[in-house]
Amino acid sequence: MTSAKDNSSGAAGLRPVILFFALAYVISWTAALALHLVARRAGLEDFGSLMGMAETTFNLGSVADRLVLPVPVVWALTRIVDFGPTLAGLIAATFLGGHRELRRRVGKLFRWRVDGVWYALAIVGPAVVMLLAMGLYALLDSSFLASANLAWPATLSALLFWLAVRTFLGGGLGEELGWRGYALSPLTGRYGPAMASFIIGVVWTFWHLPGHLIGASPLANLIGQLLFTVPLSFIATWLYFRAGGSVLVLTLFHGSANGFMAFFERNLFPGLRDADGWLLIFLVLSIGLSAWAASSMRGGDGHESASE
């Protein structure tokens, strides 16, 4: 295999990547603004209310008579918010490289011939780290265990629901064809995998800005997002190159990370939502893993990719 650095098209420079980043912001932020205006006209607090109705409870119809746009249009706007990076990657690939480039980029999403260990790591890995963080936190404060919901099979249904929603309606499928599928290899070719991971992590963090602006503590929330997203970017880079440049594996990884987080906090252990300590432990573990991933990539281990 060749290194990702060899795969980058240096002649093209970084202009396509910068355009992709700008498009991801414009697409998602414009849709979020439109949703915010629709939400306020409907007497709702902010666009987050409509996002929640569209992707978790599927009850936009309950406010249909208060919306200034048809329900299918509002639902489509909520998906555009979450799919901004993937849409930006597809648009940038098409207009800067034509249909051949588009097929090449989309082909990464269907690159499924990957060693099963990477699928297992992508799907189960996030849950293992979260469970470890919860186990360590339980040694300090086991009160959250009292809220455990073990009513099977309803709990299993909740897990499958969150994994599916976070993988296919946003998160994984909505972002990975952009962040890793479009931007990672060119940035790695120019700066190396560690710096590429850091750049994407920061851009990825600020892409979430509209969601934090509607919260009670925007700056604190944004800093928290940065602390979690940048380490995750390093881990995703390592996994992407180890899995031969498969966006499919990264889509499952992203969906698993978001899905298990929602499942543990909202269904299995509702008490975790008020337990900041476990998130702190999870953050420390994530930073440790990201440091290992960065060191591994500098040493050449896990830094291979399939040909671009």
C-alpha cells in the first residue's frame, strides 16, 4: 500500500478543500437559519425543536398547522442541516472534477471489502470506551446506576433506533462523505495525518456552531464540542486509513459513537444526563486514544490508505 501522502493531488492545491469547507458551512447554516425562522413563526423556541421532531420523535405533523412551509419541506431542511458536509463533498467533487471525480468519491462509501476487524472496531469500539468511562465513574458515584432501564426488548429497540437514526439520518451518512471522504486525503498529503486531523477537527467543531448558539451557554458548549471533536477526528483518521479509505466504515463509526451516546444517556442510564463526571472521564479516555492514534500515524502504523 502507499501512504496517504503519496495519494494526495498536490497540483490541485488546497482550494478544493477550502471550497468544500465553505460549502459545508453555507449549506448547513443556511438551512438552520431558515428552520429557525420557521420555528419562531410557529411559536417554537428555536430550530432545535424542529430538528428533534424530525429525527427522534418524527412528529412534525403535530405542528403542521403552525408551520409556514409544508411538513415535507421542513423535514427536508432538517436533513440538509445534518447532511451539509456530505452534500458539500458531492457538489465540490462534481463541479471541480466532473462526474468521474464524483463517482470516485462516492465509491468510497461503497468500499465494503474491508477486514471484519475494522467493522467490529467501528461499531463496538465507541460503546466499549463509553462503558469503560461509566465503569470508572461508578467507582466514584454509582447513583446513576439506579436509573438503569433494563426492560428488554424495549431497550434493545431503543438501541437499534438510535444507531439507525445517527448513522443514516445524519451524523455518519450526513457528514463522513465530506470530512473523511473528501477533505482528509488532500490535507494529509499536504500536512500529514496529525495536522490534517486537527484541521478537520476544528472545522468540524465550528460547523456545529448554530446548535450551540441556541443553548444557554454558547461559549462553554462550543469549547466542550471542541474538546470532544478534535480527539475524535484523530481517531477517525487512524481508522479511515487502517480501513483502506472506506467511508462506509467511518459512517458506521460516526453513527455508532453518536448512537451509543444517545442510547446510554436517554434510555439505558437516564441519570447520566446529569452526570458530568462520566463525560469528563470519557473525554480523558478519548484524548488518550487520540494521542496514541497520532503517535501511531507518525510512526507509519495505520497510515496507509487505498489509492485515491
